[in-house]
Amino acid sequence: PVAQTSVNWLIVLGMGVAVGFLSGMLGVSGGFLMTPLLIFYGIPPGVAVGTQGSPIAAASIVGALAQRSRQGVDVKMGLVLLSGGLVGSALGVYIFGILQRVGQIDFVVEISYVLLLSSIGALMLRESAQAILAYRRGAKVHGHGPGQHNWIHNLPFKTRFRRSRVYISVIPVIVLGAVVGVITAILGTGGAFLLIPAKIYLLRVRTNIAVGTSQFQIFVVASMTTLMHALTDHSVDIVLAF
């Protein structure tokens, strides 16, 4: 009713099943796949973005509860991420509303996905190629595990995240949360595909903790983003979300 588009519900349901399967296997929310799929299927980009927050929240809470049962959620880090994520989501919804009023939201969403996914794909391809070449030369492939430090570990306002076993500044954690909030609001993706690698490679958080904590944070941010979209720009199609 909001998208004003007639769709085959079996196709949309099939998309949800496929993306949900990948979300459970990879630990990401799947929004970066589902939103472009909905756009390709004919759903207006603005509605696809606003609506996608609901299934992102549903997938994230299931993943977070499963990870919590395996001691894979750092609640303290999740709350720090939320402090930035809620501010970022409010800012993103505000920017989304401006773009919608000037009639540029469809163009911005579509071009942003092209640039974002192309950039991430190029970076992953580059690192994979370097790892393969290093292996063939017999050189040691440098890991990204805990205990390795970089410039982020020299920032002030450090705190100890015991579950993650890291002692780092809260500044990059808050900034990461804010970036994910903006991305969730404007592009309709939970941001886990950015947040999890950033936590592993930059903050040196263990993979299982990075996945579980990210899902905990994304659940709250996606829920709030959906609510704000519904109240401010009315872009949430509840039938499509269900």
C-alpha cells in the first residue's frame, strides 16, 4: 500500500529466505543485499530503504540471542556503539527526509549502493590477491588477530572491554556506531558488513564477539530507524516488511 506496487509475494518471500540464510551463515543483517534486490524488483528506493529496517531488526535479534547463549555478546561495547548509533540514525533519517523532499532520494540511494558495494568488493579483492601472492611466494600472511596494535590504540579515553579482551579508546567505537546509524537510515542496510570487519581489523576484536555485539547494536538501531522513518517520512510499507 505504501510502495503502490503489485508484487508476487512468493518472490519477495523467497528473497527473504535467501537473504536470511546468508545472514545466519555470515553474521550480517543482509540489508545490503535485500535493499538492492527490492529496488531491482520495482520497489521505489525510498520505500525499500525505509521498510528494510524492520526485517534487519528481526534478523539481528535472532542472531544476537543465539550469540549471547554462546557468550558472544560484549554488552558494554554494544552500549557504547549504541550511543553513537542512535545519534547517527537520527541524523540519517533527517538527511533522508531532506533528500526525499527535494526529489533526489532515489538517485542518492542507487548511486550510493553502486559506489559502496564496488569499493568494498575492490578492497576485499585486493586483500585476497595479496594473501594468495604471499602464500605462493612462501611469505608469511599477516593476520588481524587480538593483541596487535595500530594507531587507534593510541587514542585517549580508553576503557577495558572485558568480554572482547581489548583495552581501547571509546572514540572509534562511538564513531563506528554513528556511521552504521547513518548508513542504516539512508541506505536501508544494517551496516554489519562494515561494522564487523572494522571491529576485527581495526579494533582487534575476536570474530565471534564482533559478530554477536554488532547484531545486538544493529537490532536497536534498526528498530529505532524504522520507527523514525514511519513517523517522519512515512516510507515504511508494513505489508512488504511482514
